[in-house]
Amino acid sequence: MEVANDSDVLLSIQDVSASVKTKILHVKTLDNLLFEKKKKTKQNKQNERADIGLVQNKAQTMHKRLQKAFISAQDISSQAQQLDKSQTRVEQVLQRVKLILDLKVEKDCSFNKKKKKLYKRNNFLFYFFFKKKGNNKTSGAMC
């Protein structure tokens, strides 16, 4: 076996050292790339969570708006029902007034005496009271 020169050994050590340094740089580069990849993945997950949070907030806001709109619609519906009931009541009162105005007082009614007459028309009972006030002849009706 031959003994190698010191210069040959030194060159081979330098070659091995350069190769090791190259490998270390390559590993560091890979480690940096892996770190950047993890960082980007973490950032993407945070962005996704933030996006999910924004979507949830928007959904909650829309839900609240829909609830308010539903309550408003219910209020409007109840007001419409009340107006319908009021209109029905007004129509009934107008019908009664019309019936009162349409009734004809019998000719033999005397205004000098207090006289009570009962008339029935369309299932409504009307009481008429005839009375004399002072010099003017007036009549009143109640239903």
C-alpha cells in the first residue's frame, strides 16, 4: 500500500469539505423552503379562518335583518287585519245608518205623545222615540 502525499490528502479533504458544505447549503435551502411552505400553509389556514369568520358574521347579520323584516311583516299583517276589522265595522255602521234613513215612519205617529215603535228590517231591531221639544217637532232614533 502506498502512502499518499500530504498534498493529495489535503486536496481530498478539501474536496470532501466542499462537498459537505454544498450538502449543508442544500439542506439549509430545503429547510428554508420547508419553513416557508409551513409559514404559507399556516397563513393560508389563518386566512381561511378569517374568511370563514367573515362569512359567519355576514350570515349572522343577514339572519338578524331577516328576523327584523319578518317582525315588520308580522306587524304590517296585524295592522292590515285591524284595518280590515275597522273597515268591516265602519261598513256595518254605515249599513245600519242607511237602514235607519230608509225606514219610513208610519203616518199615524203623533208627535204630541211620547210613542215608541219597534221596527225590524234585515234582522236589526230599531227603536224609534218620537217626542215634542218646544215648538219644533223633532224625532230621535236609537239602535
